[in-house]
Amino acid sequence: MSKGLTFIISDKCNITCDFCGPDCGPDHKESLDAEFMIETFEKQNSSLGVTNVVFTGGEPTLFLNDLYKTMSHIKTRNIPMRIVTNAFWGRNRKTAEKIVKNLLDCGLTEFNFSVDDFHQKYISYQSIKTAVEVSKEFSIPVLLAHKTYPNGRSSKETFENLLGKPIPGLESLESEEFEIAFSSANTIPIGRGAEEITDYSEWSDNLNKSWKGPCKSVFKDITVQPNRQLSPCCGIIDRKTSEFYFSDLENTNFLEVVENANSSVLYNWLALEGPSGIMDYIKEKLPDHGFRDSYVQNCELCQQIFKEPKYKKIIAIGMEEKFNELLFKRRLIEEEFVD
Ligand code: SF4
Ligand code: SF4
């Protein structure tokens, strides 16, 4: 089964947003170079296949030469590529045109611009407007990926006023092709700024409970971190959580890393029941568990679970106790006896 491949090129960023999951900023030094990204891409493409490649950070466009080189290679395999950026380069139209043209020539198929109160404290609205206009000039679709926050000021309407036209919501699109679209989700309280939040009542997903159930990212996405470690999912969780950053691609064969992940009881548990399934197991064993009734998103719950030593002790027991049950469920899914 083909998988998505995400390169977190670096945690280096030109700005320091008040909220940032991976705690990015100007002082980070580590980054993935083009040779390593091309090699990793080839290893995955020839073994598992690659559905799409995402370049993110930090701010990936701080590493344009490595981006151009890697993308030019991937372009020859005809695989869609997306860049997640704060679009700071939109502050100068001529520079923006040069960058966007080069990225188009290298095979870029979509931009995600991170926009919200936190980003716009540092990146002007005019820069976003210019970056959108230039992307349109070169026919690169733009998703404005917005994050909400209780009492936040910016909204879809803010960006519609900025661009002087309605922007369709991503969920309302009838086709996968678009010129511009807007998505909005709650800021996930992980990483820098998360400790500022004390009242989750308005914010947690009480209604749709999207944080419950199997994790759809495990086994589907592969994320390569700036330190060349591989994560078996979206890679949003705190980098200090060793359960999620386990394999050094520098010294371990790529396929071995993927096979280890595939046979991990923990990842199978997350894929089959999600962090909410693990939480339910912990609740049964630990009356004084300390979980909230609702969470903003499943990664937030995952983060809470894996930073707490008392939960991890129970998980270790659970992995032994639930081994046969998880194996059975996995086989059923593989044999397509269940949906
Ligand atoms: S949220 Fe994005 S733009 Fe802001 S500091 Fe983090 S990586 Fe940089
Ligand atoms: S819920 Fe956990 S396993 Fe799933 S993507 Fe988030 S951090 Fe990864």
C-alpha cells in the first residue's frame, strides 16, 4: 500500500509564533539535505510506493536549494508535492514570483499557507495577499490552513475581505481541483504555548468527538524528522516522546524501520483503537486517571498519554494483555472481513 511521505526539513523558522507544536524558531540548526531526502524518497517509493510528498518545517522555504533539488528529482516520478509555508516571501512581489516560478518548474502541485492570529502577528496580511496572487499567476492551488483559538480575531471572512472574494471551504469542494480553498481547525494544544491554556471547555471537540476512535494517520503517513528519525504517523507529537521517534534512518535500513513499525503492538493499538482506546484501557486500570471528558484532537490526547509515566506503565501491561486481540483484529482487517 502506498503511503504519504512528509519531510520536516528543519525546525528552523524565520518567526517564533506564540503557539507552535514543534517549538520552531530561528535558532534551530539541524536540517535535511537534498541527497538524504532523495535517497529516502527512493527507498520508500521502490518498496512501499509514495502517494504524495509534503515539505514542511519550521519554514521549508528557508532551504530553497535543497527543496529545488529534491523536488526536481521527485518530479521525474510524477508524484504530487505540497509545501506548507507561512508565505513570508510574499512581502516582496518580485522575490515571490521568482520562488513560485522555480517551485512550479520543480513540480510543486499545491501550497498550504498557515494563516491565523499567531502567524499574522509576524507575517503581514499583505504578504499573504501577494503570495496568493502570485500563486494564482503560476496556477498553483493554495489552501489557506487556518487555526482557531477561543476569542481569536481572524476567520474565513477576514481572508475573504483581504482577497476581495469568497473562498470555498475545503470540505465543500466538489472536485479535488481548486484555485484557492480554506480549512479551519482548532489549534492543537501541543508544544509552545500549550501551557497557557487552562480552560478547554469552549474549545474541546464535545460535539463531533473527532478525537475518538482509530488513528487514521498511523501506518498511512511516514514523517521524516530534521534529525533523520522516522515517525510512523503525522509526527505532530512532542519530539521528546521516544515512542514516536524511534528509528534513525542514518544507521538503519529503511525497510527494516518500516517493518518494525508495522509489527509494533503499540502502533497497531493506535491504528485499531486510537489514543481514545488506550485511554479507555488506562481508565479501567486507574480509577484516579486524570483524563478530561473531551479533547481538541486525537494527537492532543496522544500527547497527554505518552508524556505521563504512570500511563506508560499501564500501556506496557496492556500491550501484553491485548496482544492476541489486536493481532486478531488486524488479521480481520487485512483479510477484509470487516470494513
Ligand atoms: S507555527 Fe509555523 S510559522 Fe509559526 S513558528 Fe511554528 S513553524 Fe514557524
Ligand atoms: S493520534 Fe497519536 S498516533 Fe495518531 S497521528 Fe496523532 S500522535 Fe500520531
